[in-house]
Amino acid sequence: MSGTLTHSGDRSAASMSGTLKHRENRSAASMSGTLNHSEDRGAASMSGRLIHSEHRSAAATSGTLIHSDDRSAASMSGTLKHSEDRSAASMSGTLKHSEDRSAASMSGTLKHSEDRTAASMSGTLKHSEDRSVASMSGTLKHSEDRSAASMRGTLKHSEDRSAASMSRTLKHSEDRSAASMRRTLTHSEDRSASSMRGTLKHSEDRSA
């Protein structure tokens, strides 16, 4: 038991001692590496920035001068060229604009005249068609009215003629009946008188 405890104690102490030593070594190495790395990066960064700044300054100064010279020359040349172009363009544009306006005005006048002529012709034709339709409609209506009036007149005339004919027929029948009756009565009277005279004559003859 004593040996076991001693062995365990030794192992624990050795383990703890090794762990601490290992940690110290790692910490020291890590810290040393970080510092070295930081210093190297810092020095490299500073050196790079200075070199980069110097190059940029020199390039910028040179570029600015060259750019300024180029811009001045280009500006002077461009201004003259631009002025000439504008003058030529203005003159050309003015003439073109005048020609376009003249052509447009003439074209518009002709188009307007054509439109008015077409509209007038269309309106005249439409008016003529309307009048023709109205006239035809009026003629048909007038014809229908006349036909209806004529038919009514014909019927009225026929009725009047029928009534007159019937009236004349009745009157004629009445006249004929009256004449026949008068003749019958006269004939009867004549026969009665003749018979009476014949009877009287016969009686007288027999008496004698």
C-alpha cells in the first residue's frame, strides 16, 4: 500500500509537473511566436506603406502634370473644334429646320386641303344619301298613305254605290210591285164590272 501510494504520488507529481512545464513551454513559445510575427508584420507593413506611398506620390505628381498638360491642350483644341462644330451645326440646323418647316407647312397645307376635300366629298355624299333615303322613305310613306286613302276611298265609294244600288233596287221593286198591284186591281175591277154588266145583260135578256 505504501509502495502504491508512493508510486501514485510520484506519477501525480510527475504528471502535474510535466503538464505545468509543457504549458509554460507552449505559452512561452506562443507568446514569443506572436511577438515575432507581429514585429515582422509591423515592419513589413510599415516598409510597404512607405514604399507604396512614395511610389504613389511620385506617380501622382507625374500623372497630374501630364494630365494637366494633356487636358489643357485637349481643352483648347476641343474648344476650338467644338466652336467650329457648333457654328457649322447651327447654320446647318437652321437651314435644315427652315427647310423642314417649309416642307412640313406645304405638306400640312396639302394634307389639310385633301382632308377638307375628302371630308366635304364624304359629307356631300352622306348628305345626298341621307336625302335620297329620306326622299325614298317619304315617297314610300306618301305612296302608302295614298294607297291607304285610295283603298279607303274605294271601299267608301263601293259602299256608297252598293247602298245606292240597293236603294234603287228596292225603290224599283216597290214601284214595280205598286204598278203590278194597281194593274191587278184595275184588271180585277174591269173584270168585275164586265162580269156585272154581262150578268145584268143576261138577266135582262132572260126577263125579256
